[in-house]
Amino acid sequence: MISIGNPQTVPAGKYAQEVFRHFKIWEGVSNKLVLAENVRQVLDCVTKNEVDAGVVYATDATVQAGRIKIVATSPTESHKPVVYPVAVVKGSKNETTAKAFIAMLKADDGMRILKKFGFESAQ
């Protein structure tokens, strides 16, 4: 059994489905899936040995690196780019702090922290 996020409601599940379709194995694995409501639920299934494998973001796998074994990563061409947007909310009472946070993410120190947790870049 393989756990993924529900492709209908979980972005990571949609990416997993894209990867399986890219490799033309979706039809073969779709009846072996345990659908989860979020990536953390997928990780819980894996760490509790309730499934044989799970498909999650690299960033979430990195957090659990001591408890799970990463056996494969999907090539970038096998799915749409994973993007985490960040923005200041219009009318925010904390606009200055929000802008400072975004600037920190883009700075060298912020990039090092993001890379440590598996993110590739902040632009």
C-alpha cells in the first residue's frame, strides 16, 4: 500500500498523481493507494508502518529523516513546479513586519535556512 494526499483536495496528492502518470503507472498503483487529508497524515502512515511507502514533499521528508528512509525523488519534469507563494496581505496591521520577514527569506541567511529544510529557492 502507498499513501498519498488525496489528489482531489491535497496539492501534494495532485503532484504525486502527476508523477505516477508521467511514469505511466497511475492505473497500476491507483488501487493500492491510501489517500490522506494532508502530507503529515501520509508521514504518520509511513512512520507507523501502516503502509509500505508514501509520497510527500521533500521538505516534509527532511523533517522526518531520522524516522523514514527516502528511497526516491521525482524528477522535476515529472510534475508541475511546486511553488509556495509569500506576500504581504493588503491592509495588514503588520505590514512592516511582514515585509521584513519576506526580506529575510530572500537574504543569504534565509536561503541557507530554507535549503537546510529542503527548499530550493526564494525569489
